[in-house]
Amino acid sequence: MDCTTFVARFTDYLDGVLSSADGREMAQHLEGCVSCLRYKNVVEHGRSVLLSLPVPELREDFNSRLEYRLLHVADEQILPDDVASRAPALAVLGIAVLLTVVAWSPLLLGGVPVVQLEPIVVDHAPSQMRTLGLSVQPSSSDRDVQPELDRTLWDDQRLYEYSQLKRRYQENSRTRQVGLATGR
């Protein structure tokens, strides 16, 4: 006999409901196993402590409440044991749904946010040097292929004159707002 079998059948052994052969086998195991003998001593000591305590006074409705609870043990096993264990999971799920709704709300409402950027102002003409690839300065072969540009072709005045910036600043500053309802 091993210790797990002994512990599983120990209450039957104490109550005396085992057959005589099983009882002798349990007694032989107790003689050879120190841990099971200690288990038996702890259980018997606990039993003696419980018997030495005074009998508690019971309420009048104790028996009826006990019978009700015993009749509904099967009902309680069907219900989930710990509803509180679902609370953190539901809280995390709720926060995830809320964040999803907040993130998608501009698209769900059908509105596209209008962003107005400041105009880009150029202080000076772009440099005449062409940069390609990894070289920072033009090589001699680049100078042979591309002739020098006429400095007056795109000076500051002409660059400004033909750019979109001139038209933008000549007209009254009007901002076109798309998708916004106005009260006019």
C-alpha cells in the first residue's frame, strides 16, 4: 500500500467500515511509514481538540437553513463559483472597446479633419549645385554635362513672381473649410 491510498482511505479506517483484510493492510502500513503515522496522530489530536470544545449554541432556524443549503448544493455547483474573477476581464474588455470607439470615431462620424498649414516662405533662391547620390559636391564630370545656369534666369524676384506664393499673398487670405457647417 502506498501513502496516497492510505490517506484516501484513512477516514474509512478510523470509522471501522473497512474489511478486516484492508484494516490489517492499513495497520501494517502505519507501522512502516513515519509520515502516515504522523498524519494519523495529527488527525486524532485535532479530533480530541474539537471534542474538548464546548458545544456552540445554535440559532432556532439553523436546522432549516442547513437543510435548505444541503438541498441546493447541486444548484450552486451549476452557477459559476467566482463571479468576481470575471470582473477584471470584463473591465479590460470594456476599456479596449472604449479605446477602439474613440480611435475610430472620426471615421465613424464621417468627418475628415481639416488641417491648415502655414505657407512656406523662401528667403533665397535655391543653390546652383546639383546633389545626386552620396556625393555632397558636384564632380568635374557633372560640370561638363550641365552648363552653368544663367544667374538672372531664376533670381529671387522671378522665382517669387512665378511661384504660387505671389498669388496666395495678393489675394485676401481666404481659408477654404471643407465639411464644416456654417451658420450663414
